[in-house]
Amino acid sequence: MSGNEMLFVVFPYAAFALLVVVSIARWRLHQFTVSSMSSQLLESRRLFWGSIPFHWGLTLILVGHLAALIVPRSFELWNAVPLQLLLLEITGMALGLWALFGIVVLISRRIQVPRVRSVTTTMDAVVLGVILAQIVTGLLIAIGYRWGSFWGTAVFVPYVRSLLSFSPRPELVAALPVVLKLHVLSFFVFVAIFPFSRLVHIITLPLNYLTRPWQKVVRNAPEPYVYQPSADEFLTRR
Amino acid sequence: MRVRAQMSMLFHLDKCIGCHTCSVACKNLWTDRKGAEYMWWNNVETRPGTGYPTGWEDQEHYKGGWWRDDKGRVHLKIQNQPVGLARLFFNPNLPQLDDYYDPFTFRYQDLFDSPQGDQQPTAQPISMITGDEMEIESGPNWDDDLGGSGIYARNDPSLDGVDPDVRAQMEEIERVVFNYLPRICNHCLNPSCVAACPSGAIYKRAEDGVVLVHEDKCRAWRMCVSACPYKKVYYNWSTGKSEKCILCFPRMETGQAPACAHSCVGRIRYMGVLLYDADAIEEVVHAPDDELLQAQMDAILDPFDPKVIAEAKAAGIGDDWIDSAQNSPAWKFVKEWGLALPLHPEYRTAAMMFYIPPLSPVMSTIERNLVKLDLGTEEHDFELFHQLEKARLPLEYLANLFSVGDHEVIKKILRKMLAVRMYKRRQSVEGFVDGATMAALEAAGTHPDEVEAIYKMTTLPTMEERFVLPPYHREMAIEELNDPLAHKGAVGVGYIDPPRRGA
């Protein structure tokens, strides 16, 4: 097995397997440890400048990447108009820089604020390092290998789809420049550490808050169940 | 009508001596852990004052509780649902650690390691979070007994609406006055912490009304901390989980009063069941400000009413609980005698812990609108009785704390309490009760039988009368969930996952 296959076939599958198995195990056996581990109580002002750009920047960029993966044809059609391509590239670049600003603030906060430093674990440092690597390589690609949203659908999408369809074609990425490979690999590292770190809070996004009634009354016996007949749902939006 | 039971605590503020034994009992039992050092599920504040965390009543700042718009709709002050989700990454209304205080300890080893010198060695204070040396600049009761002073009292939001002249008088040294306010979680009927939790980790127990955080489901979105207007949900910075007063439910389930109440030196605390109508909560929450208090009082049901008893049984409340509700000191003080009020009902959470407002110090007399400090004779009781608006602790202030600004409610309570005092004083000191005192009793809307009952429950109650705890039958509930034979010889049921910090 070549090094390329190791890195771009075995490693991603192993990483995703870890993500699924360990996340489920952690959820079922040690759910107490699943938390976003907010440190806002200890320091708030710098968190504002770090957390908001970091989270929103990365979320929007992730949405862009997913869109390219799911509807590559629409992407290509959009990018066929040069002005639209330019617009997309500028937006992506801006979001990337915004996220970079955020993570730099977050890292400096972790180092400089004593209270925050005292609750920082090794895994926190690893997480920040991996995400920083992803943001930096992403920005370097955007600068050095211009119009990524244009060629990306032709280069990366077939590779990722080949992984997802369990017929991996690592040769598609074998000849790519190092920065591009690093960008992909750092994502697989992200996936691998996901279940072992605070990153698990991503899958706990509480979307059901949008629909649940305000109040929650639970009866302990005979068995714990959420007890909410219609009248318990007072203060539902009118 | 849908009857539910609530374990309710009652605080007789006239008896509180501000000794903090309750706080220490609670601290030793529940929050003597890493990440929880700064939490005081039970704290005692000096009033007027800013309390703990500093200025917790300033809801323009912290956005706790609910608010009612012009159309009579009620909204959570901190957020609606989409805004709540959008603010997961940063909560602009979260109190900071310094709003509580930086928890500290002392490096006692310094006492042994210091080099020989002219002075006694001292132990250096250090932060319990960073371990760094620090200057202690605040604490959970930093303004203890300074509440009446201009420095702390001036910042008390409950003084808003008190007449400027009265405020000026309160700051005069002869009129400086304070009382104590012990606080725990109010285990509300319409808890805003529950409503604010994006994860749905907080819930109210149907059987006894205790509001709990499901620690496994908490994801540290920390909206509950801001949303609770009483600031009684705390964020554990070490485990990344929110925590709050659990009303010592493991103690109550085994027939013991909560630790704060049990340890109370002044015996100011009472514990008992209140039956309430869950269908009425909606109405309470939406009531306009001037009807809010009455609506909440009306939601509490009479445990002697046959209709209520039938409905309670239909709702699965056992005879023993109904029996407890009938003997409940909470029922007596809150509804039967009408002496107790919830704290800040205007937050619209329908708080279910109740307070008997303090009779301000009566060791003063009023002469030409001035307060004299010399002890008077019994006649001065009457003077205060008829001029309660001139009491040292202004009625407006108590009204802002307990009755949405309606000082008639406070006046009625204080008159009744004063009537009890006058009656018993005449009876025990002079051996007879004169006509003027009987007239005062009537004016206060009470009668000798009730006075004797209030007197007995206030001054001479036994432990069993103060804490009327219903049997929980947890053993039966557990049996329905787990087969006891399968766990024979084991220590408890279930598994233990140590509350360690996740990565």
C-alpha cells in the first residue's frame, strides 16, 4: 500500500469510524462529559471578539464546502459568470480571514488570560492547532491557487464522493500540491479528534429549542417520561 | 383544575439573625467542589444592598425573568428561540465571575515556611481558580451588615420608587436600617431558566415541584444563568455544567428537611406542601402587574376543600401528601393567615418560596415626624400600628421586594404581625388584654384564636411543626424502574460516572 493510499483512503475511513463509534459510546456511557465547555464566565470581552467570528466564519465556510459537494453542477453554473465567481471568491476569502481573526483572538486569550489558561487542557490546544492549520492552509490555497471554487468541483468533489460511495480513488489527489493535501489531511485529523474533544458539542446543536414548549415538567414515577399534555404547554408562542 | 404539589420553603424574616449557618451548611453539603467554590446556592444578603451576585435585581442588565408587552403577551426577557440559538456562541447577558467574586483560599503553608522575622507570618490569599496570589476584593457577603449604609444601599434597585425624602432620611445615621434576606432557588411555577435552556436540560419535577438541571443533558449554553432573575443557576467553570439548588431533594426523599432549613439557628425556616392548580399558571403569568400577586395566591389551592382533595387524588397525589398539605406551615402562613409573600413576583416566574416581611425595628418612636431611638413603653406599639408608613424600613421598599410595589399588601401583613405582638405582650406582661388592643386586633383583621395560632407557630414550633415533610415513597418508585432482586446485595442502583471535566 502506498503512502498516498494510507493517507487518503485508510486514514479518512479510520477517522470517520472513530467519529461514529467513539461519539456514540461517549454519548451513551459518559454523556456528562459532553459539553461545549464555555469559558465565558471567566472571561467575556475577548471571547466576544474571538468566538463570534470563529464560529460564524467557520460555519458559513463549511456550508459553502458542503454545497459544492452536494450540488457541484449549480456551483459550476454560478461560476461560469466571471463576476459571480469573483463575488464568491471574495466572500470566501473574507469569511476565512474573519475566522482567522477569531481563532487568533481565541488562542491569545487562552494564553494570556490566567483564568482561561487554568482551565485549558492539552486537547483544547490540539483542537485549536488543527483548526488553525485548516484555516491557514485554506487561505493559502485561496491565494496561491486562485479560483478554488471553480476548479474545486472538478478536483476535490470526485475524490470525496468516491470516499462516500466506498469506491475510493486516491489517485485523484495524488498529484496535488502539498498545501492542498495538508488542507484535506488536517480535516481528517479534525474528524479523528472530534469524539475525543470538546468538538462533540457540534452534534448537540439544540435545534429542537425552536419548537419545544417553554416549560418542561417531568414525573419520576412510574417511569421517567416527559409529562406534557396540552395544558402543560402553556406559553407556547401565540 | 389540575392539582400538583410543590415543596415550599418559608422564611420568617423577623427571626433571621444573619448568621449564614444556612449558607455554610449548604456549602459543605453541595458546593465544596472544584468549579463550584464561588457558588452559594443559599446565600444571606443584607438589605437594602446590592446582594450576590452584585446587583442581581437589575434585570435591564442581566435580562432575567419575563416581561409583559402592551398586548398582554409574555416574553422571556433574554431571548426568543431563534435569538437564543444565534447567541449560543456568545451570551451578551452572562454575569461574570467578578460579579460573584473570585473564590479564594489561603496558602497556609506560608505560616510554616516563612523565614524568621520580627512579624508573625501571614498566609497569602490565593485564587482557587488560577492558584495565583491575589488581593481579596469581594466575597459572597462582602457588604454584610453594611446594607443600610449609603455605599451599598444606594445601588439597590428595589429602592427605586421609594420617596426621595424617605431615601434621604434612610441615609441619615440615626435612621440607617437593615434586615437580612436569605435566598435559595425559588423553584418557580414558570421558571425562566427552564424556558431559556436550549438543550431542554432543566425541568420541574411534577411530584414536588423541584427544579433540576439534568447534568448529562446540559451543554454549557449558559442561557439559564442569565435568564434566572434571582441568579440562582450557576455555571461550574470546571465541569462545564450548570448547577443550582436542588432543594436537598435527596434529604427530603428520606424525610429530612433541606440542610439550610435544618441548620437554621434562628429557626426562621418552615417547609411544607402547597397544592396548586397547574391550569392557573398561564393566567398567573399573563396577569397585569397589579393583579399578579393575587393571581399567584389564587393558584394555590385549599387542601381542605373537598373538590380540591378529589382532584388531587385524581391527579395521583396520595392521601399522605394531602394530609401533609393540610398540616403545612407554608399553607398556614401563606394562605390561611396571609402573612407571607413571594420574592419579586414582578419577574413573572411565580416563585414558590415565601417570605414573611420583617417588622422594622420597633425600638423607636415617632415624635413630630422624627424618629427617637430611646425605648418606649407599650403605648408606642400603637403609635407604629397607626403610622406604619413611618416605619424605619419604608413600606415602599418592602413592597418593591415582595408585592410589585403595592404597599397596602405589606401594611396589612405588618399590622397583623404587630397585632399579635401587642396582644401577647398585654396578655403575658399585664395579665389582661385591654379594649384598645382588641380593637387593634379587629383593625388588623384577626382574632384571638388566630393570634394564638400565629404566635405558637412563630415562636414555639417543634421541629415536626416547622418541617412537615410528606413521605416520598421513593422505594416504590425505584421498584417500578428497577427490579430490586436484580440489585440484591448491591449498593444502590444505576451506575456512577464521576463528574470529571470532559475534554
